Amino acid sequence: MTSSGLAAATARGVRITDQSLTVELSDGRSVSVPLAWYPRLAHGRPAERRRWELIGAGVGIHWPDLDEDISVEALLLGERSGESAESLRRWRSARQRPANKRLQPTARRQVR
């Protein structure tokens, strides 16, 4: 495939199952890869996986809740996530920390 063929391909839709990521392209093709290629997506909750947005005119897909970006070019070239094991470990660890709890008002004291 020529680089111009890669540049012309843009995403228009995304489907994710527990096993695969499928991206529908504007030229009618669909590209499907194992979800395990993208550990952040694989470890994400279904609601987080469903919340995606196109990057630019569809040159890639962004998952804001998972801080994951995948380019259409990378999908077409069969490239897996390049994230290091240490980076993924830190990301997973940060997700397991309890979120800041909302402060609750204290009980009012009666003034005499």
C-alpha cells in the first residue's frame, strides 16, 4: 500500500467487543485487530471503551477516559501499542487509587 493510500484512509466509526477493535473507514473498508494489541482498551470498562472521538478529520481515534490514541495508519500497518510495560503498570496503578472524595459539610453547631 502506498503512503498516499494510507493518508487517504480515515475513520468514521468504531466497534469494540471484549475480543476485538473494529474501525470502519470512510472508503468502505473495515479494519479489525485483537483488543489485546491495545492494553488500555483491553483493561478499560465498557463505558470507557464506548466513549471515543475522532482525531481531526478521522486520522485517528481518541479515548479520553483511557488516554489512548490510535491512528488509522497504525491500524492499517498492523502496529500494536508501543506502550512500555512500565508505563502501563503506572497507568493501571493510578486507576486503582481511590478518587478524591467530595467534601461533606460539617454539622452546624448551635450558637448560644
